[in-house]
Amino acid sequence: MKKIFRFFNCAALLFGTVALSACGSDEPKQGPTYGTGDTVYEDKIIYDSSKEAYAVSVKLDKDKSVTAVSCGRAKGDKLEFGVKNQVLTLQGSFMEQIGSGEKQITVTYSDDSKEKIDALIATKVITTAQEFQDINENLKGVYVLGNDIDLSSIPNFEPLGYYYDETSTKNDYFHGILEGNGYTVKNASVYYCSSTTSAEEVYNNNSLFKEECHQSGNNIGLFQIIGSSGVVRNVVFDNIKVRGKTIVGVVAGNVSGLVENCVITETCSAQMGTHFYDNDCNMGGVAGIVAGSGIIRNTICLTSNLTLPNTFKDYSSDYIGKIGNGWDHTSQPNNTDPSWQFANVDRPLMNYSSGSPVDSGSKEIDSNGVQTNGKYAFAGKTWGVIENCYAISYTNTVYEGQSRDICFTQTHLAANKPGSGDTDLGTVIDSYVKTAAELKDSTLYAAYDTNVWNITNGNYPTLSYPVIKTYIA
């Protein structure tokens, strides 16, 4: 009877939900393995933690049996990993134990050697316009683009991040990761008002933005401010149209974190109302400001569509009863007029100390040694670092000023703006404006990673997509 019972017990193991290779065998249990048609990552895993737990597979460097997998405190048991044909498959129950962010999974082989596998554990893999806009719901999240994102279904895109003023406790910047994976974000209108010539509608509470902190028009881009720990990488920005009052860029008003391996195409545009004759308030094709902690590298800006009005009329209750050195104020002191007109021109600053505007006799000179109207090809003002970046060259023609070649950026010179710091700041390394022909010269991009970029002579570089490579089993 004991022998008969043993036979049926073994049969239950063989034909039930768990099977051993031999009845009573001491061989180790095997976890999940990939199936035909499954996606296999070549060397880095993306895992979408917003989904119900699922298995993920990655190619291994070595053709050996695996005895353990771990990531920090997360340790996989024997049924949470399996290997077939040099492909490691990890069960979702193990992946769920790993917190979001950039991680490394340690694989231990039977000979006690180890391999590190990079993993990006995403808060969400973004596939729709609304999911992209909803980054504002969690600005510390880790996001990966799963395909091109067309934002045209959103009438006016609300910038990502919230900036009220320099000291506000309500400020909330983007401190997460946006991994573009080589895909494109396209077709967005990011407009603080319907015109760059006047802020009257904003003054009358008719801004096109919903959020109060965006309505001022300060620090405007697809991102308002990329915070010091924020990362935006491997993204193509196409047909992104941005309009702000001051400190404006296609990607961000202010970059305090990292922007890397991005392309801003010819179809993008940026419009700025005024820079208030203020050395810090400028615009650029990529960013209005690269702050002291900011880094932009290996990024190409192909748009020349940056515009300023000849004059800008600002409206604020702060102007009532005042005169100053902006440009002109239509009424005398103690007036009730809330408007003030500024000119975006290479012209002397006006001195109002006598009550009437008087030519001050000087013009602002930037770090390039030229007069500025606040418009730059790549970044409006750089306190931080720009490295191996390029922008298309063109002529900058200003109202009542002399035409000149556009400058790449300006750095902070203490002599120009001591109120913003008494030390010269800003580092620009191997970054220039270039003609279209020069930008198509493959030798320019020696520092670019060819695993990320497609670089061929005679063409603009393009991002490889997906950057994180996969194949179908």
C-alpha cells in the first residue's frame, strides 16, 4: 500500500501545479523562463511598477547557471528567477520589491562570480498625452516614454513643475527622471497669454494657464523648472511652441538639474515678452537659465524661431504711482496707471531720476562682449555647465539695434549683475553655434555615445530608439 500511495503522490506532483524533474529529486527548483514572442532586454531592464506584477527577461553576459539574484535588500527566492539560453527571467514578485529609480540587480553564478544588470524601475511608462501632463501629480516620479507622445489633444499644456517665487514654500520642481528612450514629445502649445506684446489679460486674470504660479509667465518651458536632482534625457522635442513673459526656453525656463542627449528640432519655437533690461531675464532655444547646479550636455538645438516683440507693455499694481528706469511710463508720479512699457532693443538704459527719461549713455554688454537684447541660440544665461552642445547659427536683428550673429549663451559676470552674485560663474565647454553644414559633419560629435545616437556624415544626428534595446524571443 505504501508503494501505491507513493505512485499517486508522485503523479499529483507531476500533473498538478508544481512539477519536479524527478519524483523525490534533490535538484533545485526552476523559476520562470521566457516564452516565444516575449520581449528580452539586451543589457538594461525597464520595469513599469504601475502595472500588475509581471515577469521581465534580460540577456546575460555569461552562459552559466544562476544561484542568486538580489537588489539592495530585495533577494529573489528560487522560484522568482530562472535561466534559459543565457536569458534571465525575473518574476514580478521580485521586481515589486525594488523601489523606483536607477537600480542594479546583482546576479550570482554557480562559480560565485557576479554580474550587475542595470534596471530602471519606473513609476510609470508613459504612452499618452494625459499621462505626460500628469507628471505634475508626482514630480519626483521616474517616467519612461513608451512611444512618441503627441500633446496636440491638450489645448494648452501646463508646464511641468511649480514656481511661485524664489522664497515660496509652495515651489515644487521636477526632481524625477524622464527617460525619453529615444522617443519624441511633440505638438505642444505652452502659452501663458495670447500675445507677447502685453500682459494686460494676465493682469485681468485671463491667463491661458490654470495654475497661479504659471500665470506670471516667469520661467516658462515644457518644464517650468527642472530641479537640482531632476533628469531629462534621450528625448526629441518637436513642434513645441512656448510663450512666456521672461526666462523662456523650449525644454525649460530653468534647468537646475541634468538635461542630456536631447534634440530640439527646427519646428520648435520660443517667444518672450520682455527681459526688463535685466541681465538674468533671457531666453534660449533650450532653456532660459542654466542655474548653478544645472548641466546640459550632448544636446542639439536646431530651431532659430526665437522672437521678442519690439515693445512690451506690462501691467501690475506695483507700477501705480511710480516711475523708474525701465523704458517709459506713460504718466507722472502718483498716477493710477498700472502699465509700464519696455523696449527689447540695444539702446541706452533710461534714467528717470529727474522725472523725465534721460539717456544714461551706456548699453549693456554681456559675457560675449556684445550688446544683448536677451535672446540666445541655446541658453539665455548660464551659471552652471554646458558641454558638447550645439545650436544652429543665425542673425539676430533687434529693434533700433544693429544686426549680429546670435550668441550661443552668456555666462554670469558679476560686473554686469552684482545683485545676482559677486563671482563670475558659468562654464561652457566645446559648445558653439554652427551652420547647418557644420552640424551635419559627423566629426563634430566625437564625444557622443553611438549606442544612443545615430551619426552619419551629411545628416543631423538623430537619437536611436529605443535607446534601451530589446529583441523578441
